Amino acid sequence: MSENEELGSRGASVPPGARGAVGPPRGRRDRPRLGWAVLAVAAASSLVAADWPGTPTGHGPLLAGGGVDAEPHARDCLPPDERTRTSTTNAGPVTNEGSGPVTVTGVSLVNPVEMGLVEAVFVPEEGPVNGAVYPPPPDEAGEGWPDRVVAPGAVLGPGEEWWFAVGLRSEGPRAATERIRIDYEDADGRAYYALTGTSVAMREQCIGVEIDWPDW
């Protein structure tokens, strides 16, 4: 399906002007308990759901860092693992600002170029290190990784905040995606989508070089 600047310790950022898991978070008194989170794995284990009622709209209760009417505000470059060609992007917090629960129905890359989606999860802490192999090893996964919830089927309750971690795979020298899209629906079956605000590229070298971003 073709359709933001904070980096971990391994990524390299490009200025935006150059176009180019279950339980409450520990140590955070200002966050509600994550009692709504559930894991529902479909038999087909698909990352992209279909058959939602009506046409999804981007103006819903779920905030993922990128406005649907604005261009991405940041760019990250991540190194692929030499063996698996994967990398982890920590796409930041996703918050349900609505008055009821929402259910994630699918995750997809927006306008990907030579890049594949491995898995997407929600983590109740700040999540894994940017640029770690996917799935990340224990020393880079973060404290909340054992409580991660696979994105399709996850239920986010009203007021809950989760961190969105995505495993990506480089499938060529120009691997990139303009954004990551989260499809979801509310308790009444109304379909929505949210977009992250960061474009992501995967390169063997990210520091000290100019990234050849696609012309989106």
C-alpha cells in the first residue's frame, strides 16, 4: 500500500529543509494504565488488513507524529544489518486522544522504494534503539520490549500512549519510505489512518554522506 527529527544512537539525520507491548509504562505517573492493550493475531498473520467499512479518513483520534495534511518534518538514515538486511526504526509515541478504544487493523509503508516491512509493534516504554537489527537484541530492545504488542489487532484505549517500533528490510541500495501508515477503526467500525512524521532511508553509510532521497 503506497501512500518524524529524533534519532537513536545509530542513525544520522538530514535537516527537514533538505527535501529529499502489555502493562503500564513504568516510572511515568502521568500516563494511564494500559488496560485496553490486547494482542490478537490473525490466522494469516498479515500486516495489512482490509475490508474496513467505508473509506478511511486521516482525521481521527490517533496521533502518530505526522499530520496527514503536512509533509514529513524529519528524515532518518539507518544502517541495515549485514546478515539480515534489517533495521529498527523507533517511530516515537502514538497516542489515542479519543474518548473510546481504537483497534489497529494494519500497518504499511507509504511510497516505499526498495524497502520492505518486517513487523510493527507497540511498546509501553520508549522502545528499541534506532538502527538496531530487527528484532533487536536484549541490550538494545529497551525495558518495555517483552511487553510489546503486535500492531495489527492491538487495541489502544482512550488516553493511552505507546511507542511505535517498526522492523524494516533493505531490498536495494536506495531503500527508503516516505512515511509509515497505521490503519485503525473505532468501536463503531469507522475507519481511520494515521501517519508518522519521519521519512526513513537505509544505507550502508549514513554519517558524512549525502543521502539520495527519492523525489516524493
